[in-house]
Amino acid sequence: MTAKTVLIVDDEAPIREMIAVALEMADYRVLEADNAQTAHAIVVDHQPDLVLLDWMMPGTSGIELARRLKREESTAELPIIMLTAKGEEDNKIQGLESGADDYITKPFSPRELVARLKAVLRRATPRGVEEPVEVEGLMLDPVSHRVSIDGQSLEIGPTEYRLLQFFMTHQERAYTRGQLLDQVWGGNVYVEERTVDVHIRRLRKALGEPHQQLIQTVRGTGYRFSTKG
């Protein structure tokens, strides 16, 4: 299974190092930032699975960054755990109201942090990211990276696989080409929006009838994955 990526945002290098060591020992990939601006750029470019965010930082605070991430559509679902030296109840409430999924007060043990992180990731992981997802005989298994229809294996390219995985875990909603580029290709990849159309065409061809009709063109918007006509 692919290792989950955690972004640690804290202006104190020794704290980042202590957390990084604990997470790497627990088989997580680690990214680091010492301020909110760098953290936001890393989130856009690398799409981590979770952010560990220090409350108090010079410049933009962790609370402000959490609010910004929750406001932006591409990062609204990103799990956030706030790290803080403040244990007062009103600060805890403010942290959770800003969109944080959990809250851990310094000093904390690395074991407690890893346990809390696992719990948040479990809650945040949709079907089709770690568990197979099936729609009308079309099955996507993320562990083996296989796609099949009624048990028959399907030949599918890596980009088409990622597109299909995104669609199957985000059904019944229209996405623009720009949103699909951000979600499937990543915010740091500069490709033309027409590229989306090319890969949609390839994906439909790979799926064949009748399953290609699950990927619907939404005029004036983009595309939608839907079982409804």
C-alpha cells in the first residue's frame, strides 16, 4: 500500500524533526514547512494526505492557514491536526471551528501523535482510495491497481486509472476541466485543459459499452461520473 504523506508545519526545527522521526518510523512520508506560505505551496504541489499544523507561527498563523485550506475547494477535504501549546478550552474550540479535524496539545508523546493521526486518516479516507469501489459491475481495486468489468480485467493507462479513481470516489458531481487537472494531474503540472478531453476519450474507449456512458459530458462545465441518465 502506498505510504501516506504528512506535511508538518511548525516554525521550530527541533519539533519538526522529532515529529518527522516518529512518522517515518511509522512508515509515513514526511514533508516539512516552517511557515504558512511555504506550507500552502507544498499542499498545492504535493497534495499531502494530512497536515500537522502549528497554531502559533510568525506571520500567518496556523489557524489562518487552516481556514484558507478549508475555504479552497481543492483542499477543503484535506485533514488537519492542530498542534498547540495552549490547552485552554476556548482555543480548542476555535481550532476545531477553523476546520481542524483534531487537536493535540504540546508536549505530546510521538506514540499519541501517530495514534491520533491514524484515526483522522481512517475517518478521512473515502472508499476507492484504500478499499475497492464498484459501480454496476465496474470494479476499481486500489491495492492491486486493477480495473475490471464483471470480473474481466481491463487494460488502462496510469492517467486514465487516476481519472477513473477520482470519478468513482466523487460521483454525481460535475467538475470543470481545470478542477480535474488540479485533482488528477496536480496543481504544479502545467498542461492544457484539452488534455483532459483526450484522456476522457481514452478512458471511455477502455471502458466500452455500456460503462463508458457513466462518464457524462456536462455542456458548458466539464464532466460528471453518474449512474443516472
